[in-house]
Amino acid sequence: MSRAITPTGSFLRFARPDALAALVCACFIQACAGSPGPSVPDQRPAASSLDLRPLSGFAALDGWQRHDARAALVSFGRSCEAILRRPADRALSDRASYAGRAGDWHAVCEDALQLIASSPDAPAARQFFETRFTPVAVGGDGRLTGYYEPMVDVRRYPDTEFSMAIRARPGATPRGDLSQLIAGLDTAHQGGADAARPRAEIEAMNIGVPLAWGRPVDVFFMQIQGSGRLRFDDGSQRRAAFAAHNGHPYVSIGRLLLDRGELPPGQASKDHIESWLNRNGPAAWTPLFNENPRYVFFDMQEIPDPEAGPVGSQGVPLTPMASLAVDPAYHAWGVPVFVQGEVSGQGPWGGLVIAQDAGGAITGPVRGDLFFGWGDEAGQIAGRQNSFARWHLLLPNRLARRLGPVS
């Protein structure tokens, strides 16, 4: 998702208001976490370059005692289901050597799943992490941005308002309600080189089977996020999950509007971009959208658990305010991270999150993108989220001791 981006941290630093204004909504100036970048060989430094320092206890984590860790425990449990499927002698990550082997996590994962089954209260959830983990400070200055899952109103057939298709990956057999297939669709463009055409040609040539039809602005922003919940006019919902993109580079329309003076400096948030689009109307949408040649294809999925988000890069559902997109060159899936920073509109924030997702714009050892959930409210917060942050990894006690003495 995806999405939407950097938590770092030896020392907690909060951005000044003027700095935040200059950085606002990097998610719309860069590619968001929900929209993975193209697959290319990763030649970045290995995680051994991380500055890690085990601490003597959780008293060093400002805000820990006030934090309700239940959502993080549920999120960790989802990661544990994947970790427990890995052989004990396999590395948790080929790049993040600090994370050890899967077997270093198996016992604590089994304990977590057992505790989750008992529906623990907040103190019990917090105590679980306090007794089984050691906090490990990560050196460097970080940045925390946000992403979300849009809620998009759609129709099964196009009309003047719902006129942009949400398309399946060319060559894929769409799942779900086959009545969504449009009569008379030109099926000649369903695979091969056509899947790599730029956005303008994909739209003009109807490449990819339409799964549903939405408002053009909504569909475009859902492509930036990489997934979305589709709400049909009969009240039913499905998930449009990221399936593939056409391999073209992402070009930010927010950056284009800033460079052309169409938006004032520091006002490239989703709200500002959407206001510009609405003021200028459909005649301005198509040429502007086409300047971003990247096109995202989707897969239609059921939503088995309405309280869970889309599946992240680890292969498990994301949890609002408890899932973090990270750079997998430095971090392993399933590792808990206590992030200290700010949340847009809510001031200083400290929260336990689990590394479960990645994104093309998330690079570096302390760069993180927080999953805020789904719908308009989550989107408004995520679109404004951008603060400096401090990171502490939580590692199983035995594993943390291998890093050296505590301080």
C-alpha cells in the first residue's frame, strides 16, 4: 500500500510549525506507501549500519506508561502468524541482521497469540511487552508521515459522474461479481506490452477490465494510496487491493501545481489539491492526471474483517495506528517499534506500532509511514501528517542482549 515517512532517533525533536508547513503532505509530493515502487535490484547499505543501543528498561520511553498497547498487540499477533510459519533457523530478514532468526521470535509469538485469545486489558497488554522485550534505541533523526485506505463511492456501470474505471491488471482473471464486466469491452488490450503503456494510453485504450467506476478525482487519489474500500450504491463494500503498476515513474501532481504557482508554497496537501481540481473542473483533470504516467491496477477482494485494513507487504492485514511502513533494507517484518513524534492536530504522540508494510518513497533506517485507517477522517489526518520522530525497536530479551550491554 501500498502507501504513503521517516522515524529516526537518538534524540526526540519536534518540527517547528514553519518547518512542518514547508514539509506538509510529502505523501502527495512523493509516492505514498500504499503504492509500491518498481522491482529493481536493491544495492543500498545493509542494516548492519544501524546505530542500535539496548536500554535498561521502558522508563526511557516517554509516553510509554500512558500508551494503550492493545492495538499493537493485535497487530503483532497478525505478524506472529506469519513469523511462526517460518522455519526456526531462517533469518527473520535477509537484510536486518539485528532481528535474528525466526526461532528467536517463536516463543514470544506463541505467548502473544495466547494472550490475545484472552482479550487482555490495557495494563496486561503493556506488561506483555515490558516483560518479554528490551527497548533498543535507533540512532539518527527520523520523520513520521501517514497514509490511509480511502473509502471510494463507486458504481458497477459508468455514468457522467462515475466515469473513471478502476481496472484489473491486464491478463488477470477478475474475481468477484462478473456482472461488473462492461458489455462491449474491447478485450484485445489485456496483456503484454499494453500493461506497460503510460496512463493516458491505458485510459484511452481501455486496457484492463473495469472492476467498478468512480469519480475521477477519487480514483486518482486511490491510485496514489495503492488500495481503497469500494462502497457500491447498494451498500455493499469490496476492497480494491494493489495488483500491479505499469512501471512508469511516479510524478506528483502536487509538485507540478506548486512549481507552476497554482498552489502556494506549503499547500500541497490532498485537501488543497482537491480544491484546485474542483475549482478548475474536468477539463483540467485529464491533462494534469496524464502528466503522472504511472498507472495502478487493482484486484477486487472481499473484506472478511471490517476492522482490519488492507494487506501490507508482510502479507498480513494492517491495523489502524498500530502498523508502520518501513524500509525493508533496514528492518524486518513484525518487529515492534515505539515511535515518539507528533500526530497532526493532536500534538506530541508516542505509540507502539509493528513494521508490516513498505513503499517506494520510504527509504532509510528511520523513515516510517503510519497507517491511520480508512475513510475521510483518517485521510485528512494522514494528508497533514509530517513530523520528526524518535525510534525504539522492541526486541525479545535474549536477542537484544546479543547487541551488547544495556545503557
